[in-house]
Amino acid sequence: MRLPLFPEFDSDDYPQKAVGVMLTGGSHDDETPFHHHHKCQLVMPLSGFIKCKIEDAIWMVPANSAVWIPSQVPHSNLISADASVCMLFVDPDAAKMPDQSCTISISPLLRELVCHLIEQDQHYLPQSATARLVDVLLEQLVNMPTQHFDFPIPTEPRLHAIALRLIAEPGDRRTVGEWARQFAMSERTLTRLVRQEVKLTFGRWRGQLHIVLALQKLASGESVQRIADDLGYESVSAFITFFKKNLGQPPKQYMKTQDH
């Protein structure tokens, strides 16, 4: 089923195990209001990018990946202009998937299965060929490995404020000690809070935001030089080193592999 961006579509109106729709972006980025539904949701871009706000984190969905959103979890999806996005809605009892939001890898086979399902009548019968296709699709889905393309936003008031400032100014390179002084606490206290709330060091936490934003900017066609500047790196080579350390390849090479 192919639909314009953010149609009047309610996945819970369908008793089927899984139903899918494809959304196409318009001339500018657009975002849904926060909402939730009984069916779980897989958000999978074919082109462009998606940024999901889910509970206490921002999730980035690069090519060949998808975000898994469990049943009844409030979320909002920002879809880039001219994007093409598959939305798969799965009954929570139909597949043993994570009960926490996560990003997962998408194999070429799974991507084609989802795309094929979208082209079928979503009111398919239980014993139909489409129903058998869905069984294979769900079997593939539960075997996909998870990834980490999220930026946690803690509920602790001081960390929440820091997270929002980092999102607004991702190039801010203040040290842990400088952030701690601004919020009238010791560096040790801030370090402990970050580890306690997000299970990461401060540097790794900020690095997660940079990965999310870098993937978004690369998908939008921004240059590596511009991204390095926007994220506050001293040089392009420093940014490339950071990116390669986290994703295993330099930015341009990584994006080329995602296109295949």
C-alpha cells in the first residue's frame, strides 16, 4: 500500500499479523506528532533518512537499518524531504522481538519481503499466499542483529538539560569538568550520573549524538568537511578517525556500502 506522507491510516484496524505501507516525503522535512498503537512498528527507509523520537532517546535510521518500536510506545517520526519509507506494523504476539526500542540491521532479503508485502492487498486471508509470505518475513525479522544508532536523553533534570543543549549545539566541545561547573556539581558527580543514567562515559554519550547527526547529514548529501565543522572537530581527519572507530569505515565508504 503506497500512501502520501502521514495519511489517515490506523494499523490497529487490521487483524492481520503484519501490514505494511510505504510513505513518500514531500518538498521539505516533516514530522508526525507523538502517537502510539497496539501493533509494533518497524520504520525502514529506502531512501532519505528517518529520525525517530522514542521515549527517552533520539534514534537515527540510516539505509539498510530500521528502528523497532514496541507496542504502545509513544513515538514521533521525522521524515526527510523526498524520502521513501516502509512502515511495517506487526502484532506483538506474532514475533519474539525486543521489548525495548532498538535499531536493527536489515538484510536485502528482508527488505525485499517488506517491499513485496506493501504491494499486496493488506486485507489478506490467513491461509493466503500473502499470509505465508508474512510468516517468512517474521522469521527473518527475529534473526536480524541489533545496532546502536540512538542518543539517550536522560530524565535526570541536569542531564536532560545537557542533552538538549548538545542537540541544539552539537559542536559544543566543553569538557566534563566545564559542564559540571555550569550545573554546580563536581566532575566526579557528573561522570557518575552519566554512567548511572545512560550506561556510557560522557564522551561516548556525546559521541552517540555525533553518530546520529553525522548519518543524518551524510544521507542529506552534506560534505564531510561541513559535518566535521558542524560537530566541532578540529579537522576533517579527526572526524573521519572518530567515524571509522565507531562504524568501521570512513564516512564516504560507509555511505557507499549502505547504498548496495
